[in-house]
Amino acid sequence: MKTIQLYFEIHQIIHLKRYRFFDIGTDHYYYDDYENERSITDIAERSYMPALNTFQEMIKEHGKYFKLAFSISGVGMEQLEMHAPQVIAKLQELNETGCVEFLAEPYSHGLSSLANAECFAEDVKKQAEKMKEYFGKYPTVLRNSSLIYSDDIAMQAQAMGFKGMLTEGAKHVLGWKSPHYVYSSAVAPDIKLLLRDVELSDDISLRFNNPEWSGYPLFADSYISRIAETPKEEQIINIFMELSALGIAQPLSSNILDFIKALPTCAKEKGIEFATPSEVFNKVKAVDYISVPDTLSWVDEERDCSCWLGNNMQREAFNKLYSVAERVRIMKDPAISQDWDYLQASNNFRFMTTKASNVGLDRGIYITPFDAFTNYMNILGDFMNRVKNKYQSLDDDELNDLLTTIRNQGEEISMKDQEISRLKALITKISPDALEAPKAKKPAAKKAPAKKAAPKKEAKPAAEKKPATKKAPAKKAAKPAEEK
């Protein structure tokens, strides 16, 4: 049976205020509160709430048949908490239906996966814990910022314990292959992949209200018929987009929500079902491996990272930001950590792009990419000074203790991963008969009471070995690492 996997991203652009060079060292508050409140209130009113209310009506009408998934950045959640708590309340109502899955992604909605493995792991873990706090479940599927993915990122995701990822069904990666299957990473086989159908997704998110498009107007029945007409063996249709596409990119006056609301009825008539990413990964086996040595994303025609790191300004800002990553991790200062999350947000680098794009780019308060670069670097300069001063205030003993703790945690995680891999390999080699053999031998052991004296001779060595079990704090310390 064909299955539609419908996924929406929720992330709020963080607007930085105008920050002049002479503010460095005197003003450590970097955010335009008025613009942040105005923008998120607007998007909640025109997009998030109408769309979420529509999803709730669809679940009431179709029950467990209709399902969908969301990923929400941590900084986006913080903005919703402050300015649009009704959106979070509605998401919690949807969560209670059991028809919605919330995915993991970097807390900052940033580019940490391209810079620092430790930062990426912490970024994702922090967001996943926020998802558990609000929605009661730790995510098992990862969706990186803007679907950024590569073989290296897959290995990081596998080390963090995720079962799968979402990414872009880019032609330069797939070649002749179809995005309508479940694949696995070529270098991290435990990571299954769902690949976005670019055309079907963009028909809704980019072209729906364009009268010059050859497919205009788009109706739900014809859209579902196109899905039904794909080859029988192509079972998984992944439709991914930003939630703001419903109401902002495609205004409510275009009847976009009526189109969305009609999809389940039309799909049911064609024998097509809906599923969450976890359900797909649990039910469907991967048909092949995908190798992605070069990083891809869902942005622009190139489907790469050039929109964030394509010019010298962007790369300089990016490199300077992550040059203090280790110090920020060591200090764990709440104020610095919060600014770190917001400064990592990918839109900061997107504002600096000099690329032509077929998708309209809102530069926020900036007139030019050079304007965006200058403002960001002024703020980053102040932030780096604060990090430097805070870092130097740590005495040598405190600093060494922190470095030792971090180093030990890294070694424990590595040992734990190696042990898990060894046990997995061992389990696959053991046959079912071999597993039952010990049970069959138990009665024989009971028939030999005379041999009970033999274990007593070994009691002393066993007692001597007891301290060895106490010398294994690594396993206790490794417990938090498992949650990564």
C-alpha cells in the first residue's frame, strides 16, 4: 500500500538589533524584541494557528488514519513560549491524539553539524529533551536544519542512537533512483532515510498560488491521483515543507487549507494511507544504500550549503563563531549559552548570501548582505570578548577538572559505542538453538549435588574480584551519554 509521510518544519527567524562597533563591551543584549514579537505574532495568526486547527479537524474527521510529523527548533519554541503560547498549547492537543510525531533537530536550527561534532550532539540533545518536556517522548528520528545531510552527519546521528533521518531527494544524489523508497546510509547502516519528493512538495509550498504555473489550479483529487499513478513498487511518498507555507508563502485566500483538508478523503479513495516517520522505519525495510559524501540541503537549486557558506563573509563569520565552541561548552554559563544558541541560527548566515535565489529572500532589518555581515560581526565580537573574559576567569584547577571531565565522557561514549557494536555482532552470530541450549542444561546441573563443593573453592577469587566491579564508574557516567 502506498503511504504518504507529511512533515512540517516550525522555526522562527531570530532578528538581531542594530549593533554598532562602539556598543562592543558596553551592551550585551543583541535582540530586536519588537521585531521578534511582531513577526512571530503575525506568523502565528496568519499561518500556524489556522493550519494547526485544520489538522485538528482532519484528525477528528479521519481518526488514526490521518497522521503527520513536525520538528520545532528550540529557539523557535522559546519565541513561541514568549509571544505565541497558544501555538504550543495547540501542538500539545494534537500530540494527545496519537496521530503526530515530533522529531529531533538542532536546538539552534543552526549549522553545528558542519562545524563541530560535540556541538551538534549537544544541540540536538537539548532540543530532544525540550520535545520530551512538552510532548512526553524523546524523539527517535532526526531531521537536521533545512534537511542538511551527508555521510559524516549520518555517522553522527547513528552514534547518537537515532533510527533514521529525513533529507532531500536531490537528483544529483539519487541519479536514476526514486525518492519513493526507504534507503539506508552507506556508511551508517543503522540510519534509515526518508527522502523528500521535491516536485510534489514544492507544488504545494512554492507553486500552489502561482497562476502562471502549468499545474494551476491544483486540486486535491488530481494531486492524489498523481501519487496513485506512480509505479506500484514505489510505496513511500514524502511531502516535506515549512509550516509557514500554509498561510504565508501560500496565503489563506488561495484556499490552501481547503486543499490540505481534502487530501485524506481523496487518498482513502485511492487506497493510500498516512504514516509517521517512525512507523515507516518500523514497517518498511530499506531497499538500498545511499552515499552522500558532499553535504546537501533542501535550499535553492543547488541543494547544498552555499546559501549559508557560499561567500567569504559567511565563511569568516562561521569560522569565528565556532572558534569559541569548545570554550562555550566548557563554561556552561546560562547567559552565554542562550546567546550561543541564537547566534548559531542559520538565518544569520543566510542574510549574508550574495547568491541569486528562485525563492524570495527576506533580509529582515538588513538592506544588503554586507550590512548583515557588519552587524553580525559587531555582535559576535562582543560575544567573543565575553567568552574570552569568562574563560580566563576560570582558575587552572577548575579548568583542568572541566577538561578532564569532558575528555573522560568522550572516552566513555566511545567505549560504550564499541561495546554495543560488539554485542550486536555477537547476537547476529548466535542461532536460536544456541540461545535455548543453556535452558536445557539446567536440570543436569541440579542432578549433581556432589559438585556443590567445587564452587566454594572459587568463592575467594570471586570475592577478590568484587572490588573490580566497583572500579567501573565509566558505566554509571555513561548513562547520560546514552541519552545523546
